[in-house]
Amino acid sequence: MKEQAEFARRLGDGEEDGYDAVVVGSGYGGSVAACRMSMAGIKACLIEKGRRWKAHDFPTDSWKIMSAVRMENHNLGVSFGPKDALFQVHEQNDSLAVVACGIGGGSLVNAGVMVPTPVRARRNTKWPKEWERDWDICEASAAAMLGIQRVPVKFPAAKVLGELTDGEIEKSFETSMKLSVNFALEEPVSNSMKSQKMGRCLACGNCLAGCPYNAKSSTDKNYLLSAIQAGCDVTTECQVHYVVKNPYENFQECRISRKRRRWHVYLNEIDYITADFVVLSAGVFGTTEILFQSQMRGLKLSDSLGSGFSCNGNTVAYLAGSPAPLSSYGLNRKQLSKIPFQERPRAIHLFILHIFIGLHNPGCCTSNSISLLVV
């Protein structure tokens, strides 16, 4: 992986010939897109605003988590906290949003729950009819790539979760919940890519602040790793500001690229890379900001840009009135040795946030999986 300084230096030296595709963001949408394109032989580059987080970097208590947070108040125009903080908090008017920043995107700080798509959601007429034929195959492929496993011990909060979802999930579904977490009780799924060595889940309850024991299968350990092995260039701590059409497209050559690529992807007001396709998968906030900046510089986009936001927080209002516990915290190693496995606090109650996205609003799209293709 390269950082922005090294990446910009290569551009300045005129060595970069551009890419067939540039992917912005490394969450589920970006990592999967980069993986599939690279494996298909497409010359791709993935750009991530955040840095690479190792297991020991994740905060494990309230004091440490403060150093992993950046606050931005858009009304007052003030901000504080490191720019590469894991949690980026945005406050404006009566809205408050938290997004993840780092290689792996939202997969670093979500619960890793994987449940089959409800049949009623699959029947939605908005899906292409051709997708139904491959739906089960694709879900099985994702399950294998993410290495999902059953929870070996029944979580106390799982009973509440079962009551809330009773009648919502089809009876044909397996009742045991599966997570993209390594419990070291099942044989790892074999695949062609060289997998990273993972730790074992200790049920610390720290899933939503990043796994400190390297047990969660975030996208940097599977899809993104596979993309890199297939030849994808990955650049960290590098932010895309806007995308515009290549003004030199109709000429024999442009200032940097020897090929006539269709798009200029600007990293600042000077440095840019060229590409034939750009996949914006930087979450709801990141993607929309890039599109607004691009629109200001002449890119023709829909007048509806910025309206109809939809993200994981949509279900918070529903959960606020539910009997499910809504707090979560982690345990350090000393606490882990003193508290029995079955009695440890669980982050599983917050898994409801992800499950109910599909159950109660199947037509909406989440910020972790949305990918906008500029063509």
C-alpha cells in the first residue's frame, strides 16, 4: 500500500499511465468492486482517505476512544481531533452522523452480521430480474469470502433479538446467527487467495470500536487482500476531492497520461490521476461530498443530489422504543480473565441496526454498500 505523498510523487514524475478504473473508498462496496475488477484483469486503483488500522491500534476503553474520534460542527465551522481518526463525527443543525475512516471502511466498526436476504426483499421490482438467478450463488460467495461462523455460545441479548425479529425473518432461515468473526471452532473456508492469519474471538464486546484481537473478518482481510494480490494499487491516507471529465480526451495525449482516459480524479487542486471509470463508494457523506464538489466544477449531475439520504442510522428511532438494550462497551484483558464468557457484555444487541435495515426498509440502500458509478 502507498500513501498520498508517494502516490503524488509518481504522478509528478509522469510515470503514471492512468487506470482502467479508480475506486474511492474501501468498505464493502469499494473493496468488492476493486476485487472483482482486478480479478477480471482490469487495471484498478483503490483510494482510501483513512489509514490502515492494526488490531492493537483500536481503542478498548472510553479514554482511548477519544483519541480515535474527530468532531466536525458544520454550523460553527469548527473541528477537532486527528484527521485520520477512526470515527468521524459530523454535526449540523439537528443531525448527527458518525462514519468510519480507515482501510476496511464500515466493516471495521460494524457487527459483522450476515443473514440471508428476506424473500420479500428479493421480490422487490426494483431489482433486475437477472439477479434472482444468481442471488443464492452470490450470497454463498460472500459468506465464503467473509468466513462467516456460528456463534459458539448463546449470547444473552440474542433472546431479545429473536423476539424482535420473530415473524420478520422467514421460517426457512437458520435460527443460529452467523458473523464474519473467527471463533476458531470451524475449519476456515479454503479459497485461492492467501489469507491473513486471524486471531480468535474472546467475546470482549468491542466489535463496534474495531476488533482489538484481529478476530473480525473486515474487508481489508479478504476482498481487499484478494484485489491487491490480483494487481490492484491501493493508496491510503489519500482523499479524492472531485472528479471531472478529461478535457484532453479528444486529443492525442494529455499532460500526464499517454492514453486518453475519460476522467480526471483530483486528490487536491493540482494532483490528479486519470481513469476510464470511477466508482464512488465512499459512503453516503463521502460520495455526496465528492459529487457536490464535482458539480461545482462543471460535472452535470441530477438536481436531486443531496436529497433522500439513507444510511444505517435510519433505524435508530425504531430501536429507541424497543425493549432491546442499546449500550455496549468493551473489556480489557484483565477483565476478560475474571468474567465468565457467558456473562460478558455483548455488542450483539446493536446487530439489530444492521438486520432491520433490510427487514423494515428493504427499498433503502445502506451507506456501507452503496457504489455510484460515474460513466
